[in-house]
Amino acid sequence: MKPILVLLSGLIIYLIIFSSNSFAEADKWARKADMPTERGYLATSAVDGKIYAIGGMKFRDGGNQGICVTVQAVEAYDPKFDIWTKKGRHANSKIFTVIRSSK
């Protein structure tokens, strides 16, 4: 069950980051700003039109194998301006996302 959730989270982020209004209008893919911190197994949330990338794991040596380390970065992507903003760090390696309606 856990690998499926991780895969779905990654797919959602990929689709949100690499799609835009220009995709729908021009019927083409458009490259958007790269996420500043390379990682996988992260938590994501969308709040007030921004996409938050929280925590995750990456390989210590920057490659694709070896020892994994925890990423504590919290970053937000603004699709309107195509920019990422560093929001800080989280101290806990266990991350969960919660959706709460304000209505």
C-alpha cells in the first residue's frame, strides 16, 4: 500500500508541475521551474493555489543508489509565477498531509 501512495504522490506532483494553462491552450507540454531540492518519497499539499513539497528522501552521494538520507526542506511552488520558494525545514522525518476545508 505504501509504495502505491508514494507513486501516486510523485505522479501528482509531476503532473501539476509540468502542466499549465498553456498546456491546455497550445496542446503542448511546457517545462516549468525545477524543484530546488532533489528528493523522492515526499509529502505534498496544495494550499491557496500553491503546491507544497515537504520532506522526503534522497541518496547521500547524489546518485541513484547507496545510503538514503532524510530531506528536511519545505518548499512551495507557485504555478502562476512559475517559481519555487523555500519555506523552511521540518524537524520530524514522519510527514503526513491533512486536507482541511475552510468552508
